[in-house]
Amino acid sequence: MAFTDVSLTALRVFREVAERGTFTAAATALGYTQSAVSRQIASLERAAGTPLVERRHDGVRLTPAGQLVVRRAATVLDEVDVTARELAGLPGEQATVRLGWFASAGSALVPRALAALGRTHPAITVVTREGSTPALVRSLRAGTLDLTLLASAPPFRPPDAETPALRLQTLTERSLCVAVPANHPLARGDFVDIADLHGRRWIAGAGGEQLMGAWPGLDERPEIAHTARDWLAKLHLVAAGCGFTTVPAALAPAVPAGVRVLPVRGGPAEQRRLLLARLPGALPEPAARLAAALRAAAIEEA
């Protein structure tokens, strides 16, 4: 079979594998069996005459040929979907922009940017999705996101090593802060000395970033008292006096009652960057408008 004869189903399956990172996750998302996903990928590779994915113990990685196919497949599938909507008598979605973001970006930055964009360009529809950095980057490369907000910590390495390199723009760079219960003695000051953080109980993030939430500059193994996937749950645990956690400075206006967000003095600076990531190339006007709104909202927060 020539590659020009591949099915849309095979392309959709391949895009899902590229986005999810494993055959198992793609099968779950599509409602397929894993063997069905494997067969579709195998047929696509036979048509391409070359491997499209590198199968590893921790999932799959696209080969250079696979990266080419997923970029082209995203364009083809989007056009087919637009055509199907138009044939059904529904409006096309050429003005739709797909935005990915990490959890705390949704507290203030994303709503502020979307509200501003809605006032100036109401014809642009923005669809958003929260996710981890690896998931958001895979979605960018699979063509299911147009832009994504990422958080970056020193030494500020690129979010992946694939080619082409993602286009990254730093929207803000600010110091990490610590959230303490408002009735704690340390909350009476305007800052916390790093020495006062020794021996504290910490509320950390759950999942792959287990220690996110403990102050990174400590010279001791932190005591993790609680883990929570949601940043708001972590802050409510702080308000209840269950421990301390770290937060980006931009999150301070959104914290619940009973929490104070304070800078930390002493020790190495703990800077965090807010990045806007996309694939290289010219941005369509709707995506460029959203990018401008995100930049303006980030400057307003700073």
C-alpha cells in the first residue's frame, strides 16, 4: 500500500499515540484495544516504508519520519473536520485557537487574557486544556494545541529534545514564594528567612512531580506531610495549618483566606519563568492575537 492510500483512521490513531505518549493511553482515549492501535500503527509504518515510532519501555518516541507524518496528519485531519462541520451546516472554526496551560496559570493569567481577548476580538474562540509539561509538549507536536503555557525552573532547559525546537518566549520571570498559614508567627513579617524553613512540614504536588511544593533550596530532606494534585487544595491545607507550600508570586492574588504568600530571603534565588511555547513558523492571526493577550496579561500580573 502506498502512503497516499493510508486511512484517516490510521492517521487519527497515530496522532493520538503521538499526543498521549503510549499505545495504552491512546487506546484508552480512543476506546480501542491496544492491539488495534498497534495494528493501525504497523499498517502506517508499512505504507511509509520506515519506522514512525521508537518503542521503549516507558512509551514511544517519534522518529524523524514520525515527526514529519504527525505534522502533516494534523493539518489533514483539521481540514477534514472543518469540511465535515461545513457539510453538516455548522460554522467552520478557522478562528478557533487551542491553548494548553499548567495548573496555576488558570488561576488568574488565563482568565484575564481570555476576558481581554473576548472584548477586543469576540469572533475568536479559544479552547483550553490543562496538563503537565510533557503532555502539553506532546500535544503541541501532535498538532492538537496551537499554544501552550509552561512553567520553567533553573537551569531553564528546553522542555524536550525533539526537532524542530519549540519556539519559546519568556512572558515573566519571578521569584518563587512560600505560602504559610495566616495565623502562623512567620506570617507577621514581610518575608521569611530561609533558616526559618528548616524542619517544617510541607504540602507537595502529587504525581510525577512529587516534591513540587517543598522549598527547593533547603539543605535537608523535606518532610512531606500531605500531597495534592490541585494547587487550590494545597493552599486550603496551608490555611488549615497543615504545613507550608511553595507558590509562584503571580498566584498571590488568588490565594484563599487564611494564607499569606511571602518572599524568601537567604540562600540561592529561586526564579521561575512563565513560557509561551509553540511550533516554529508563522502564527495564524487568531493565535497571534491570543499570544498578545497572554503577554499583556502576564505584564499586568508582574
